[in-house]
Amino acid sequence: MASNTPNLDLYKKDPVQDGDDTFNIETMLNENWDKIDEGIGDAAESKTAIDAHKAAAMPHKFIGSDGKVYRWGLGQQGGQFGFIYEEVVV
């Protein structure tokens, strides 16, 4: 009996039970290739976002008790490594 893979939901035939079935290019190949391509595209977008996040000196934002927006990160300031932040001025 045919099944689907757990992560990308790719269509799989069971060679023992489905061995006499007609090979359907659309469901057995093309739809699976589309799912793989979509999964790779999602992964590439995620990697781009992660790389940009890692490259930014202060990638995070918060609103201070004074109502101002600050960005923050970890880095060196005054020769000391630690939490650094600055006000975001628009």
C-alpha cells in the first residue's frame, strides 16, 4: 500500500503490494519534485534570514520603560563583552 514520507509528505509506493500498479509520472515523480523544490526554497529563505540575523551586531528590539525603542545584542563595548543596546532613532 502506498504511503507518504513524514517530513515532506512525498508519495511512496510499496514495491511488494503496489508492484503491479501503473507508473504515474505526475503523482510518483512530478508532485514529489514540486514538494522537494518547495522544501528547499523554504530552507534557503530560512538560511538567508538566519545569516542576516547572525551578521547584525544588534538584531533584537525591545521597548524600554521610557516607551522608546531600543535594539540590542551581545558584543564588546569599552573592552568588555556583554549585553549592548542603543536607542533606535527614526
